[in-house]
Amino acid sequence: MITAYILTRGEYSDYRILTVCSTKERAESAKRFFNNQSEIRIEEWEMDERLPEEPIWVVSIWAHGKERAYTADPDEAKHLNGEVYYRAGNSRYTYNEDFLHNNWWTRVMAATEEKALKIARDRVAQFRAEQEGVA
């Protein structure tokens, strides 16, 4: 666990965080900056070392309604920056019917596939509205 040292002042609705320090020594130095005012307290809070990172999802949404989401290696998805990309259907890819339809895809960080799909749907809807001049 990591400890954060937080300088605070006041009570209830007057409660304020003045600064957050990584060591007790820095917190005491910061308190001296405020002339050791008696109402300033140093609070210690235990923190998680690191929260788990949300996976990166690549989501494709086709014009005919099919959706696909998969977790991607960060290196695999690094060329996608959260923007929505559009690909027009192309009949020369006859081995896969999905290539016959227009689709949009984007990179999403989300805890679950369901949340990733919702975020992607919202982005695609916004993108399409902008392309059609209604947003």
C-alpha cells in the first residue's frame, strides 16, 4: 500500500483539501508554508498501489446491424486513437459477407464488452450525424 499525506482545513461544508503529498516530510514542509496554522491537519490515506487497467476493445459495427468486439493488445490497437473509422463495403472480398457492407470501427477502453459496445454505438451515431450534417 501507498500512503498519501493530505493537508486539509475546515469542517463539513468548509472542509478543503489544500494539497496532497507523497511523504510525511513534504506534508510537514507544506504545513510550514501555511505558517503552521492550527486548523491545518495532515491526514494519512492508504491508497491502492495501482488500479487494474481497463482492457482495450476494438469494436466494429456494420451497416446491416452486426457488431463485433474483441480485446486487443495495446500494440495492435495503437494506431486507433479513439476516433471512429469508416470502411466502405467492397464486393471483391466475396469470401466474407461482412466486407460487402459498410462498417465503422473504433478503439474503446471499458471494463466490459457491453460497455465497450455502448460507447462505440454512441461514437458511431455521432460520427454518422456529423457526416450527414445533422450534428
